[in-house]
Amino acid sequence: MLFESNKNQTLGTTDEHIVDIGQGTFVNVKMADAFLLLQQEGKQAGFDICIASGFRNFERQLAIWNAKFNNLRPVLDRQQQTIDMTKLTDWEKVQAILTYSALPGTSRHHWGTDIDIYDKNAVPADYQLQLVPSEYTQGPFVQLSKWIIDNSHKFGFYLPYQSDNAGVAPEPWHLSYQPLSSQYQDALQQNPQWLIDCLGASDIGGKQAIIDNIEQILSHYVFNITPADRMI
């Protein structure tokens, strides 16, 4: 179990737990070896498993959030259609963003235990990665997705956004290192005031709507995931 001294790791306000595993890819130092083993076995199966997104700190997540909230970056619905954010209330904007983007302070990428992956061997060098479900269900990463489902558990990984739970949309590219991520998740779940205080001191868009609905956000979008004990 993580102690309160690791509050900053849980919220993504420090990078003391992060290591560079090459080519500017950053992950939790205690997860690095497990990923490299997964990557090595994947290579034997014909895949070049690369990380599109690893560690992401609070400030980076905040910048993504505010760009979406302020209509400076597209917000998509579950049919991959762009939402007109100018027609929504603050609370509706918050819910729309949460379908695909985590609330700063709750992103599993803060922990360095969660990564977005793709197969570099399956696409040309100039391919523009979109990280949308169709790429993994019928596009270039179908075979990688199947292999991950069959093999990732051997290295401690699982898919937290495996199914459509009406909160966060399915993310077949998102892998989580369960031995560590479960500890960070527990820490956040047991200490919601950490998050409330952090957000209260920030310049996040929709702050009042977020604070007013924080319990619903946590239960519906943060902790409503595929259980870690259902590692595939």
C-alpha cells in the first residue's frame, strides 16, 4: 500500500517514480522491466510494440483538459463525431471530455503504470496514429490486440478499459500494470480530498461543475473500470 508521502505520485505532480526506457518513453521505474519483457516476447511473435503515451503529469493532463473545455481541441462522442462544445453547459462539457480524457489528478498515466501501445510493424513510417477503437478492432492493430488479450497477463498487465461501461469509452490500446496501478488506485480511492484540494488550487476549466459532481465523476469515470482481478 502506498503511503501519504506518495500523494504527489498519485496525483501526477511529481516524476520521482519515473524512468526513461529509451526514445523519450517514460514509465514507472518499477514497471519498466515488465514492459520490456512484454515487448521482447511480442517481438518474437512479429510485433514491434511501442508506447504512444506513457507517463503524463498533472500539468500536461490539465493542458489537454483545458484545450478541450475551451473548444481549442476536438472532443469526440462515442461515434467518433466532433461535439459542439459551445452548446453545452459546464457540467455537460465535463461529461463529454471524460468519455476519452481523464480528469487531471485521476489519470492512470500519472502513475507511470499505464501505457497506450501500438504495433510499429503494422503501419508505414508516416502513419498518423489516432488511438481510436476501429484501429484495434478492424484496422492495422487487430493482430496486436488479439495477442495482447492472450498474453499481456503473463507480465502483469491488463486492460482497464476493456468494455463499454457507460463511463469511459473502451480503449483497446490502454494497458495497465496491475501490481502497481492497483496500489495507486487504492490510494486515490481512499483519499479523495487529495484530488479536491489539488483541483481547487488549479485553473481547470469547469472547476465548480467538477467539484459539485466529484463523487459522481469518481464513481462513474475513474473507478468504474474492468476489475484488476479480471486480467485476461
